[in-house]
Amino acid sequence: MIENKKISYSQKIRGLIQLRRALVLVWDSAKMWTLAGLGLMAIQAFLPLLALYMMKLIVDAVTAGISAPDKEAALRHIFVLIGLTAIVALLTAGCRALSEIVRNNQSHLVTDHVTDLIHRQSAVVDLSYYEDPNYYDTLYRAQQNAPYRPNSMVNSLTQLTQSGISLLSLAGLLFYLHWAIAVILFIAVSPGIIVKIRYADRRYEWFCRRSEANRRADNYHQMLTDEGHAKEVRLFDLGNIFRTRYRDLRQMLRREQLLLDKSRSTFEMIAQTGAILALFGMLVFVALRTVQGAMTLGDMVMYYGAFQRAQGYLNDILGGLAGLYEDSMYLNHLYEFLDLKPRMTVSSLHAKTPRPMHTVIELEHVSFRYPTTNVGILHDINLTIRPGEIVALVGDNGAGKTTLAKLLCRLYDPTSGRITIDSNDYRDFDIKALHREITMIFQDYIHYPFSAKENIWIGDVRLNSDDDRIRNAAQQAGADEIISRLPLGYDTILGNRFDGGTELSIGEWQKLALARAFLRDAQLIILDEPTSSMSARVEHEVFETFRTLLNGRSALLISHRFTTVQMADHICVLDGGRIVERGSHQELIQLNGYYARLYEFQSHYYR
């Protein structure tokens, strides 16, 4: 992760190295548009010199025409030159318009391609990264800069090349006038490039240093505008507090940016003063030569215009180099994110997952702590889940139940110990193949703003979205009746985020989530508080169906409701990350320990 400190020399070198990767990225994203841009660049590079030469011819023709005996012939010559100059101007305008179209389309393609790269990496990066605050800074920096920096670098390179060709042609003209003019030209614009590079460094340092403050501001914005926080923001009157905190953060960030901008503008003005003095010094020089008869009036106009444009092109080149330098540093953030490596062990064996599972899923002396903390969550867990068996986990919040489920899904690897299927280590299986053998309803399952059919289908996207098994899964979970009452049935958009959507109750959403879990033909089904929003009657019906659905498959059930837990074949009681009791419901009641006390405490409210 990038630390919030001054830019090191190695970081600057790495930034320049990213240029090649940016070029490859742009080429892969938009080959035809890039070629079109290069062709237009080549044409535009020579048009300024042609325009200057045409203006010289016009001025000289007008000067000669003043004393010409045949005024009509002189005017015809002047009009022809003006017409040709107009054609050059129209060609320049046309190329500029086409270049704008090319740049815009290229930019859209590159932006979408880079965003797709970010999406792809975000979808596969280990879950453990989400425990690391530095990861969020890395992601934020990549999201803020990556979509447009590669295209900006290519545009800068294109502009550099175009300006370079134009500058070479103009420099040859100026060198012909006097070699010292080329030297003066370079000296005049040098301070500007120093200022640009210096402030590129300072802006980059500021951006890195203030990534977390920017994320905090974005977080307050999200809490004020997103549906998930809307109820509490209103009920607890949090709107003014969040608005104030957002404004304070933005005010601090704006103030610091303004100080940077003021300082940069001051030094840029000083640098520009030298360039302006050089330009008017050149005008004095060519005016003097013209008065002395060493050049024509047209020559004076051409040379002055050439110096003026050459100064502009040199500024463009040096500014473009500074821009490339700055863009390349920011592009580091994209590749820093894209180059994140898996933290979980990736085996070279890629063994096939046993189907069907013959013996057991087993946790052997499993302990776990999250990467960013030294506090253990699970300690020396030994657990066996046999085919066709329902195992329940019971315990207070924070006991480690959901963490254990995530280990079984191989969203994390144990810190010590191992998990096996038929004595084969989890880490030896192809991870995607392993995931296909597991289905889970998380306690914080997602309400997807899709159709009812798609909300179930995403449980197994290998199926056709019109597969009959989608309706069967809905019927098994008790969701078919709910969906049938919707305006468009299975095609009804759920939620209220989009026009025509229909919102469901929490219990109804929970049935859809169950259907999603039932759809996948997985060997291990994990349910984390799957019926917490259902009535006791509906819960009983669901689990009666659930038992018949298992048909030799294994299940892990996490629940605080003992009416649900009693249906399990085997119950494990977690306390402080350890299994402190295990057995059937009746065995644990007879043990009269921790489970019995929890059961007595809960059942007291139903008497």
C-alpha cells in the first residue's frame, strides 16, 4: 500500500515505467480510434506552418499590390491566396472537430475498459483485504484516477508528437532567421516546466495524504443519500450532524487545494512573465529588421507568428511532459490495485471436489483471527458434518458462528488447522469448483434490485434464466405464492430503486433468499439465521421441506431460535470462539449447561 509521505525517487521512476502499460491498455481498449487519432495528428502537425506561410504570401501580395500597375490582376492573386488560406483554415477546423470525436469515443472505451478491470479485480480479491483500511484507500485512489488517466496519457503523447512535429518545422524557420532565437525560445519556457513538475508532485502528495479524508466525506454523502441509512437519519435526526461533518471535511479539503492553487498560480505568473518578454523582444527584433529592409512585411508577420506559435508548442510539449509525469504517478494507483495478490493459498493441484461426498466435511483444530488484528476469533475448533446431516451452531453474538461459516465457504483460510472433504484438504481443491459445491444464505443477504426470477437465478448462474428449477426452488422456499401476487409475477422488478419496482417485506425477501440457496445443487448448505423474519408456523413448514431437500447433502444451520435449532441432528455450542458443548437437543438439555440455560431463557418468553 502507498503510505502517506513524500514521493520517493523510486516511486517517480515507477510512475514513468507505467507509461508503457498505459499505452498497451489504451491500444487494447480502442485500436481503431487510436489509429484514427494518429492519422489526424499527422495532418494537424503540418497545418500551422502551412497557415503561416499562406499568411506571409497574402501580406506580401497586399504589399506588392499597393504599388502594382495592374490592380485587377493583383487582387485576383490576393483572392486566390485568401481562398487557399480559407481552405487550410477549414481543413484545420475539420481535423479539430474529427479529433474531438475520436478523443471522446476513445476516452469512453478506455474508461469502460479500465472500470471493467477494477470490477474484475474487486470481484475476486480476497475477502481479507476488506479488513484492511489501507485497501480502501488503494481502491478509492484507483477509482478516482484510473478511468481517465490512461487516456489522458495517450492524449498527452499524441499532443506531444503533434506539437513536436509542428515545433520542428517552425524551429527550422526560426533557426534560418537566427540561431539565438531558438535558444531564447527554450530559455523562456523552461521556468514554466519546472513549476508544473514541482506542483504535480505537491498535488500528488496531497492526494495521497488526504485519501482517507476524501473517503470520509464520501461516506457522509452516502449515509445522507442512500436508502439503507434513511430510516435512522430521520428517526435520530442525524441529517444536520452528517451535513455539518461533510461540509467541514469538504471545506478543509477545498482550503488546502486553494492554497496549492494560489501558490502554483503565483509561480506560473512569474514564469510566464519571462516568456512574454521574450515574445515581445522577438517582435522588436523582426520589426527592426523589416524597417532596415532585411525582410518583407510578410516575413515579419510570418516570423513573429512562428515564434509565437513555437513558444506555444514548446509550452505544450513541456506541459505535456509534466502531465505525463503526473498521470504516470497517479496511474500507479490503478496497477497497485490490479496487482494485489491472493492472500489465501492457491494450490497447484486443482483437485476435483468429491461428488458425491462419501464421508465427511471436517474441521481439524481450526483457529482463526482476522489479518488486521491479533485477537483470535476461533480457537481449536473440531467439527464433523456428515452427508445428510444437519449441524446447528448456537451461541451469543460474537461467538464466532458466522466466521466459522465463512471458513467453510473458503472465503478465508484458517490461521491454523485445516478443513477437509473426505480427508482432502480444502486448499487442494480448485476454489471456484469448491464454491460451486457450497450455498449459503448470509445473515445480511442482499436485496438485489432485479426481477424476482433473477433474484433466485443468481443462486446458480450456470442455469438458463428461464430454467424450471427456479420456480421449483421458489415453491420449496414458500416464495412462489408471494411472487405470483406481484404485478408481473416472476418478471416483477423488486425494490423501489427503479421505476415499476415492488418492495417486499423482510420476511418475503428472506423466502427469496432461501429459494436462491435451494436452487444451487450444492453438497453443503449453510443457513445463517435463515428464518429470523418468519413466523413459527412458516418456519416449521420451511424446515420440513428443507429436510426432504437435503437428500444426502450436508447442512450447517446458524440460529438464535431454538424452535429451529431443535430440528438439527447435532448441535454445537460456541462461546468465546470455542465449542463448549455438543450433542442433540435432548442431550444438551439433560447436560443442564450453557445450552440449557440459553434454551430456558428463550422459552421463558413463550410461556
